[in-house]
Amino acid sequence: MTQQLMIRTPANRTGFRVFSSIALAIFTVAAPVMAQVPAEPRTAAISVYPAASPRPALKYRLIPEAVDKVPGDAAPLYLLAAGSWIDGDRNAAEKALTADELAALKLPPAPYKWSNDGSFIGATAMLEVPLDRLESPKLQEVLQTISSIYPMLELAGRRERCEWGIPLREQGFSTLLPHLANMRGMTRVVCVKARWHLSRGEWNEAIAALRTNFALVSALNRDSVLIQQLVAASIGSMTLKVLEEAQSRPGCPNLYWALASLPSPMLDRRASLEMERAATYWSLPEMQKVKDGTFTEADWGTMLKRMNSLMSVVDKEAGSKKNTLGEQLTMFGAAVLIYPTAKQYLVSRGMKADDVERLPKVVALGRYFVESYDEVFDDMVKWSSVPYWQARQNAKAREEVFVRIKNLGPSNPLMMVVPAVSKAMVSLVKLDRQIAAQQTVEALRAYAAANDGKLPATLDALSQTPAPIDPMTGKPFVYRVGDGTAVIESPDAEQPKDALLLKVTVVK
């Protein structure tokens, strides 16, 4: 899912374009949420060791605590690290393995490709090699790629603030986000570093590496558009997989309170969607003139040209060979083809037909474009203001919005920049669920430490380390115990591929 959202910009291979996150990455009129093909849920099985909560309870942190913060802005350091990792280091970390190197690592079979061409790259391979076989020349080669930038990443994580300074207001959808280009690659190697410390039993160093990644996830939540949050969610999920591996190692400290102390939700989806709306208005400033009542025929011509440019990007990045609607519309053609639809819309929203007819046709068209955009946008994104589990209960209402977008699309090109937020919201809430599930595992470890290695019969028995609520359902995780194994489950009847099944066995 997340991979599909990372659309490179042809104009600049070192950055992401804001527009990609809005119009291409998550806009799928033809494939609404309910219509997709079910797939298998994520299933994992881990064996864990009993471990009581540390004393003090917050001895271990996955986000830098206030006392460790230092004055300054983290963004310049993150940008410097990202810029420094280009070329040699990045190429070394992402170099495809040779057949001999691959055979020597004896990687377990994976149900997915490691890169676009199906090859295995060094850094990704180092995330899959069993810890007891991790030490190798290839490992040291990969770790060397972040030796100079890791101190910058660690210091950036302790800075008091992070202001990315994205020129979204000035550049709108043309804004490039170069700081995202190397973030996942760098943090992948940080995860390798954490695994290396795990293999050596160096818990403080391993947790420090995980903390460095979580600090970046938190920083990417600032000044955020959707694509930036989706990159953050990808980094967070990758980091949590290493933490899950740590949970299965003897001697791993209990991280229940460290996980409980992470921000909840980890990423503010509502703020990012407000930025998406703002980006549309900043890209098409004539929209505000429509709302202010100062829209003119000259503005109509300018607005059409801007929309033509915007829709050309849609077609170019989507690989379409068709002319966009913007290319087909002249001022006269728009008035002839779309004006009746615009008039009908304005009348349906309370204007008298005579009043609509007295408006200049381009003003009526402008109002139709902007007002129907605002209406549909609000109906699509309003669900981000309530917990995900409440939003998902209104699947029918979301489906109706998809239908409206599809129906309005031929007459209003602004429908192309209404984000279909359902898929993006699932990606973000999955990160929160992953945190909650692993926190529940730590609760089981604490219970086992106090009860001779036994597992609780129900989650209600976890009084000292309460099991968190499943953020996807708004209910406790489904929990059952049998044959010495606990099952933590997050079912999803609507989208089985988004379900979670975690089997936990306590090693006595």
C-alpha cells in the first residue's frame, strides 16, 4: 500500500512532489473501498520472555524526553543528513546483491519483491537475515553508509522543534519535498543498526537507534501534507518490526510504558488534510476570489489555464495519453457544455433560477467549481475528525461520496484533487494499531513475569499494564488462549487484508 503512494517526480528524482500525494497516490474513483479484492491478513508469531516493567517505569524511551531536548530546529540537520546520504552511501546501501552474496546470507523466502526490478538490496536484506547470522562483511558495508550521518539524526531527534519550511503557500502542487527522498533509505539502515545491537545484546544502543527513527516519525508530522505522513507511517511500521524482533530476544527489557508514551495518534491526519485543501487554493488562487465575490472573466481564463496545467500533471504522472478536460475547455466551450450543470447545482443549493441567470456565466461556473469542490472535500475528509473506528462504521456514506466525485468529475476538474482519504487513513491507523498490539504483547510479558510464566485468560486480567484499545475497531483486541499460545487479533470484515493476527508464546 505505502509503496504505491511513493510516486517519484519526473522533474526531480531526488524529491517527491506534493501533487503526487493528492491526485495520484490516493485518488481512486474506479476502485472504492468496498469493491477491492480481499487478501490475507498480516499474521505473525513470536516467542517472548517474561519481563516485569522496569524501575523507574520510563527507564526506556522511544521518543526523546524533555530533559534530553536541546534548543534549535531539527529540520536543517535532517535535511543535511538526507543531502549527505545521496550518491555513494545511498548507492552502497541500496546496491543489489550478487548471486553469491545472496546465497551466503541464506535469506528466508519472502512473499514480496525487494525492489522494483525484483532484486535484493543490501540494506533490505540486512533486515531479514536472522540475527544469529547477521554479522557479515555486507552488514558492515551497509552500516558504514550512515556512520557520518547517524550523529546528525540522533541530534536532530533531540532538537526542541522542527520547521520544514515547505513553500506550499507559494508553490502549491508544484512544491517539491526533497527531504523525503532519502528518509526511508536512511531509516532502513538505522533499523539495521538497531538489529546489529540486538544481535549483540546491546539493549541501550538498540533502543537508542529505534528512538532516533521514532523521533523522525514525530518530526515528519510537523507542517505535514499527506505524502509526508505516509512516508512517516512507513518508517514507523518498519521500526516497529525491529522492535517486535527485540521482544522475542531473551533479556529484552519490558517496553510497555515506552510504547504507551508514544503520541496517540502517532500522526495527525486532520492537520495534513487541511494542508491538502490549502494546497488546492494556493495552486488556484482564483478559487478564493470566487468565495470573496471578486471573480471576473479574466480570472476565469487564468483559472482555466492553471487547471489545464494541473490536469496535465495528472495525466503525465498517471501515464495517460488522453487530453485533459482542461485542455478541451475554452471559455466559450465551458459555458456551453457545463453551464446548465452549474445552473442546476446552484439552484439546488438555494439560489433562485433568475438570480443564477443574472450572474455572468463564468461567475456561475466558478461558483459551481469551487462550491461543489468544497462540499465534496468536506464530506470526504470530515471523517478524519472522528476516531477511525467511528468513521469506518459509515462506509455507506463514504461510498456515496465516491459516487458523487465520479458523477461530478466530467463537469468539474477540481474533483481530481479531492483526496480519497480512506486508503491513506487506513495506512496511518495501522501504525497506531501496530503500536497498540505490541504494547499488548509487553503487557502479556509483564503478566507472565508476575504469574510464573502464565498467560492471562482474558485481557481484563492485565490490571497493572492495561491492554490498549484497538484503534481500528474502538474495542479491545480479540484475545484467546489455547495450547500455551495467546492470539491477539484485529479482525476486519470490510477489508480482510487490513486485519492483524498475532500469536504470542511465552518461553518459560
